[in-house]
Amino acid sequence: MQLEVKINLILHATEDENKVLEELGKNFNIEQKEFQIEQIPGHFNNPILLISSKLKRKSAHNFVSSFFLKMKKDEFQEIFENVEDFVTSSGLNLRISKQKLISGILTMSKEDTIKINISTPVYVKNETKKIYQELMKCDP
């Protein structure tokens, strides 16, 4: 199955870039060289880092497998049962807590998040739910 995963997050001057990248690497087996980092000035010229990564092929499949295995059961069930609420034309859009991830916990969040976009081709719109549910059940 063709698969692509995009990861995007913003780090402020008070946050430890290495800690966040280390946790992403440790939890999802992503090497630091796979991240692109762009520094931009924020309010009062505080540095802000825009961090992104695009995973394809085996890296994307490995990420998806470990991501859904590490997710809390109730959150997984919520997304699985209502997957169409999380799918847009660009794919399955999820947001996890950046601060909780640093503590080794993968949990959904709406604030201070790491944005995860998982996309795979859907050729028949009526099959979107089924395709993404199959993707969520994939084994490592």
C-alpha cells in the first residue's frame, strides 16, 4: 500500500529541540537527519523552529504501525470508529501532545501539538473509511 506520513511541529525558544527530536526518534524510529528544521523570528525576535519530516515507503509503514500500537486504547477506538471525522482530502489528520510525548506518553491533544498527516490513495470515495481503518490495523 502506498503511504506517506508528514510530521510538523513548532518549537519555541523555551523548548528543547534535542529532547523533542530524541523522543520522536525513540518512539517512532525516525533518525534526526530525516527532519528539516527552519528557524524563523517570533514575537520580540524570539527564535521559533519549524520542524517537519516526510516519511515514505518502509519508514512510513513503520511509523504508522508503532504510532497506532502506542496510542491509548480508548483514543485509538475513538479514531477507528469515527475515522471519517479525521480524514480530509489530504489524509488522516491527527494531533498529539508535544509535552506528553516528551514524557513518553502518546495522547491526542488540541493544544501545543505535533501534527501528523497519514495519507494513502483512495480511488473510490465510499471506501475512505474502510481503507483508513485497514491502515490503522496494520501490523509491524
